[in-house]
Amino acid sequence: MRVLVVNAGSSSLKLAVLDDGGLIAGAHTIQRWDGAGSGAPLSDFLDGCGPVDVVGHRVVHGGPDHTGPARVDAELTGYLESISHLAPLHNPRALAAIAAVGKLLPSVPAVACFDTTFHAALPAPARTYAVPRDWTRRWGLRRYGFHGLSHAYAVRRGAELAGRPVEELRIVSCHLGAGASLAAVQNGRSVDTTMGFTPLAGLVMNTRPGTLDPGLLLWLLQHAEVPIAELDDVLEHSSGLRGLSGTSGDLREVLVAREAGDADSALAFEVYLHRLAREAAAMTAAVSGLDLLVFTGGVGEHSWQVRGGLGEALGYLGVAVDDAANHRMTADGDITAPGAAVRTVVVTAREDLEIRRQVGELFGDERE
């Protein structure tokens, strides 16, 4: 089964064709893609990639009604349009990609795979907010969690690298990139995560602040008279590492400025690590311990400073990172120090393989 995986990001469209063995038979990224304008780059790639049997789309938010992959049809797209307010930066772009690819490949079935799926079965205590129950029932308020496609692949691949069945392990999965979240995983299932009703919660990120005191936000609205539109824009685009350091928010820039002696960037990195360590410890409480720590995403794969810093902070749990291995590792590999009680591994992010797996499960053997 040849699967075309379509990943519509906030500013780009990533395309990959995976062959029967899950190997990449072709890949292309269309930069500065907003769903509008010329469709020539997309058309050119599809013309050159050869026939595909199924299209798998990454969709950030499945809402309360979709807890697993779903075939794309008019009913599904209508539903996703109705919940676009839950992920306004991402779902509209995914819908634009669904429409664009569907127009070019009208006879090829398509499947939507959701980042929220991995967390859909969070236990009630982990997913429930302590707000009036009438609010929860009326508006479907709950912790949804995100980065599920990345976490799902990372925990399986991490268990393989550790040489143990995923069902035997208590895992903290760290998806660290421009957006970042942790997942606590037991028996291969997500039992807690740091993001919530929206992707703003949890860790400090490139441009997002992570969890804030809601009273602080109310104070800004009521007493500082910050307009709602401005607050929304600042929380999405001007907070996190960017707001703290005055850089673009890219961790690499922060680290360069920190090494050059910039105090704001040094504090930004310390805040980032502090929140990461605190939230990682909280995830271990959700699974009553820790057997495997997994790093994935752009930062997780490439920042030895973050991996080393978190490893040191979690030393009391039995985490220890081998310094030499940590400095050289940028792909799948083990960075555990000799004698450590907890295994620590790096996993290359492969959302495309998780999408292919879910597409295969949905179709069974009919297209294999």
C-alpha cells in the first residue's frame, strides 16, 4: 500500500510517499504554504511521485467526536470546519490541504489522522477540569492533548531501542520543538499530558508561554485593559522563549546569545529547563515511576543541552545521561549512562510512519 502523507503546518506543507515497507519513496516540502495561491508545486509533486493508494492527512484537532482515524468525506470536513475555533492556526490549513489534494486526486480515498487521538482515552481525573460540571457538559471542556502522532510513534520506537515491550514500561515522552509537550505513557497508552484544551498549556515553547495563572490573564484584561485580540496574539506569537529573550524564540538562537553572555537569554533557558523538569516529574507521578525517557522533535533530537539538563534534573529518579553519547546523538539512539536505572533514548520524529500505521489499520488488508 503506497500512502501519501500530507502534513499541513503553520507555514508549510510537507508531503511524503511511503511505499509498502514504510520507506519514503518521495518527499517534498512546500514552504510558505497557506492553502491559497498557485497549486502548481503540489500538482508537480503528485505528478512525479507515482500512483498512491491512500492519502493520510495530519489534522491537529479531532474534537470530541473523533477519537481515531476517519475517512474523509463531506460530513467529516463539515465537522472539522465547525470545530476550527479549537485549533485556529492548524485545522483550517489541514482542511485546505484536504481540499487541494482531493481536487488533484479525486478517486483516491483519504484519511484524517488526529493529534488528539493518542490522548483521547485519558483517565477521567487527568482529562477533567475543575470547572462547573454544566460547563463541561455544555461545551465539551476537557484536556485534549496534542502531538499525539509524534508521541505514539516515539514511545513504540523508544521501547524498541530499549529492547523491551512497550506494555512493560512507564514512559515519559518529550516532544520538544517549536511547540512542545510531554506525555505520560503506561501500557502503551497516554495517561496524562501537558497540553490541555488548547496547545497553549504546559511547557514553555518558542513563542507560547505554557501554563499561566488564569488570574494573571484576567488581571491583564480587567486592569491593564489589554485588548483580547492583542492578548491572543501575544500568547501565540510573542511569548515563551521569544518573549523572555528578545530573540526569534528559536532555541538555537537563545543558546548562542546565552553563550555570548546575554542575561535575558540565560534566564530564558533556565525558565525553559525549570518548567520542563517540573512537568516531567509530574508525568512520572501519573505513571508511578519511570523506566524510559524519550526525546523527540527538533529540540529533542538535536539539543544536547536540553537533554543533559533534564537528565541532571531528574537524577533523583534514576536518570543519568552519558555525556559523550548525548553530545553526538541526533538520530535514533541510546544516551543512557552506564548503570543508570532509567533508559534514555533519542527518537527521530516520524509522524508519517504513525499516519501510515493508522491508515493501514483503518483499511485493514483491503489495499495491501
